Amino acid sequence: MLYAEFMSAALPPFPGPETPLGEPELLQLGSAGDEPCLRADAARNRARLLDAAARLVAEHGAAGVTMEAVAVAAHVGKGTVFRRFGDRTGLLTALLDHSERKFQAAFLGGPPPLGPDGAPVERLRAFGVAYLRRAIDELDLLLAAEAGPDRRFTGPVRRLHHGHLSLLLRRAAPDADSDLLAHTLLGYLDPPLIHHLVRQCGTPPARLESGWNDLVDRVTGTRGGHD
């Protein structure tokens, strides 16, 4: 499993329900040696290649992401793509890494309602809506990255998402079991479930977003003014 193998670095266990929990920090994906300090032009070229790969995924699915297709979409030589990412596996790993970093930066340090200045319930709603939109756009990649049952709930990214939701639940509903409810909320965002609902059942994304907001409201005992 491509992404599962890449994300196998261990993190300290999350605190239990009674332990005070501060705002999580941005999870640094990969090892420190994966990306040495790039020159500004090299960093821009890498971002352009990843943006081109992301467009290919959105338009053609993960099968449309080849080294040759990315080179054409980014208007560079194929050798440039190989030098930057090594092979297709390296490219797909970097693409998921790039996407996850942007998502983390948004919910850990971005503007409200997703970022730290938003109210807890509003941040919960915004997290799910943002994740659903990202997951639908990148569904093939996320499905390819699914870990087996023995590691699905222990990978660093999953643990970071769980810890973030648990923290927000603890603030929004202090009497609730935030640890278990965070798992419940993440279950709604499971890529195989999104695949089933959107691609096999034809569920409109707007309905999934509305359902997420309703679930957050019911879990926290609130009713918001969202659509």
C-alpha cells in the first residue's frame, strides 16, 4: 500500500480522554532527508509538477497519472519528472503528501471556520466538508493508499485527524466520550464509503456535506445556521 508504507513512521500515542490536549501541530510527512532545502526555482518546479498531477487525477483518475502525462501537462521534459520523483510510485506518494500537507495547514493554522480561530462546532463542520471535497477529487489515490485493518487506525495521518476531532469534540461537548465519537465521525469520511455512496449509489456530494453537518449537530447537541 503506497501511502500506508510511506506514512509508517511512529508517533507518540494520543492522550486519553482525561488528559489536557493542546492544538495539534503540523505533521511532517516523510523523513527529514526526503526533501532537502530546495532552491526557490526547484520548489516552484516541484509544485508545478504536483499541480499538474493533481489535475490529471481529477480529470482521469489515478490511472491517468503517468510520468509522461505529467510532463506534458506541466510543459517539461519527461526526464525532469523522473529526476524529481524517481518513478510513478514516488510521484503518487509525493502527490498525496502534498495534498495532506495543504489540508493540515488549513485546519491547523488557516482562517476560520476551518482554522484555529473558529468555534469548535463550526470547525468540526468545516473539517468534514473540506475532507469530503478533497476525498471526492482524489478518491482513486486515497483508495489506493488504504491500509489494511491492522494499520488503518494507527497511521500518523489517521491519528492526527482523530486527535484533532477529539480535541474539538472535547471543547464542543465536554461531557461526551470525545475519543470514541471522533472515530464515529471519521467513519463517515472513510474513502471506501465515499466511493460507494458517490460512485456506486450516485449520492450528490451536497447531500454528503449536509449529512456530515447533521451528524456533527446531533453528536454535539447543537443546531447551526448552515445550509
